[in-house]
Amino acid sequence: MKKIIFFACLGCMLIGMASCKKSDSANDEITIYGNVIDRTTGLPLYNVLIKEKNKVGGSTVTGNDGNYEFTLPLNGSSNGVYYLLASKDKYSTSEYELKMDRVDKNRRVKVDFQLTKESILYTGIVVDDQNKPIFDAHISAKMSEPEGYGYSYWYAYGTTAITDANGSYTLELPRPRRYNSDNYGFVKQWKFELTASKNGFAEVVHTLNQNADDLGKEIPINFVMGSNIVTVSGKVTNTYGTTISNAYLVVKYYESGYKYVGSTMTDSNGEYSISFTPHEYHREYYFYMDKEGYSTSTKNLELSSADVGRSYVLDFELTK
């Protein structure tokens, strides 16, 4: 009986010691908790990393509701200050200086964070000049800083977007950084140049002046693209006005020699039609109409950038 009483008392002592040890450990820690939201939208941010800057203690990430909680040692800071960091990909990092005099008797401190997204979201639609959506148009971007703020040349972003069947696109562009050793970090003002392009259409460019206040916003940018295909048609006759079928047309432009553009033949009514996309830099085109037994007839057509998408008529008269 005495043995039973002894072991029972010993068990109670061990339980009490464990309880005391756990209590002492809890008193050596403080609990940091709070919420993290998007500064622009006010919505909670999940998977935000919360940690102490000097790697004192552990770390945690926010849940779907933006809430977090983790512990730090009560005397883990030599100067009585903890530096809490909240960070998330594509967002700015936020830092909070926690002084130990804020810690209450319950050893719990609430610290909330607001993070700003370090990018701008561009959305919109791309249509032709008949207001019909353009599928598979490419939206690309270039960036430049304004004069007086550093480099002013344009450089391309690798991020692009492609329109869907409705002509819609979404393009997220991060805030630009400087990478030269003299002036490293995020820029305060910059320009984005968005370009919509697709074969058969003239490129359309929007230049946008942006600054830090635009970060985290969704900005609608729409594009209207006109055709850049030129169509040339006409009729081929002889000197008596009789139409000539199966006459052969070749179109060229000159650049260190004549370059082939396209060719076609007249139909049974002596009529032809040919379409092509003008070269970016070469605006003068040469048309050669030929038929066996006749002399070749040549005409030239000079195009300007305003002429794309138009139709022209060039009639030919062939002499035997």
C-alpha cells in the first residue's frame, strides 16, 4: 500500500514539473498575430511570409483569410526591438518595428500589414475597323523612363499576351527597376509602350505615362487595328480594247536589286486582283504585266503609311 502511495505521489510531482516547465516556456515567448491585406483592393492576402528580419525565432505564412500567428522569444532581441517583415511575390515588402514595451501581460501583440502590388494589370479588347474582335493578336510591351529620371531608351519586356476568340487580353507588367550600380532600385516614374500586332493588320501603339500611384490598379486599354493589306486590281486589254486572259502579273520592290512580292494571272474576262502587305520601309512597288506575243507593260505605285488597307486600280494595255 505504501508503494502505491509513493508512486502516485511521484507521478503527481512529475506532472506538476512538466506543467511548470510548459508554463515557464510560454512565459519566455510572445505571440505575434494579425492580418495582411492588399492596400489597393482591401482584400486579404494569402501565403504572405511573416518573419523577423534578424532571423530571431520562426516564421509563418498567412492563410486564405489573410490572418497569421507565430511566436518569438521574449528576450530574443538585444536592443528590445523586433523588426517584422511581410513579403509576397509581386508585392512590396512591408516592415514593422516592434518595441518590447508594446507587449502586454498576455504576451500577445497584434501587427497588421498592408502590401502594395508592384505591378499594373492591363486588360482590354482588340477589334478591327469594323468593330469585330481579332483573335490571336499579340500584345507586347516596352518600357522607358522619362527624360531626367535616368535612362530614356526603350527596352522590351519579355511578358506578352495573346487575344482570345473575343479579342480580349490580360497583361500584367511589373514595376521597372534600375540595375546600374549608381542607381539601383524601383523607378518612380516610367512609360509603358503597348503594341498590338497581327499579320494582315497595321500595328497599333499606346504610350502610357505611369507612376507609383498606378501600382496595383487594373487599367483598360483597347486597340482598333486596321488592315495593312493593299489590294490592287484592274483589267488588261490590247490596243483595240479586247480583254486579254492569262496575262501574267509580277509585283516587286527594289532593295539592292528587285525583290519579289507576289504574282497572279488575269481571268477569262481579262481581270486580275492581287493583295500584299507593304514592306515597312519600302513604299514604291513595280507591276510587270506580261503575255506571250505581247510587249511587257510596267507601272509603278508609290504607297505611304496612310495607304495601307486601301484598294487601287491599275489597268494595263498590251501591245503585240
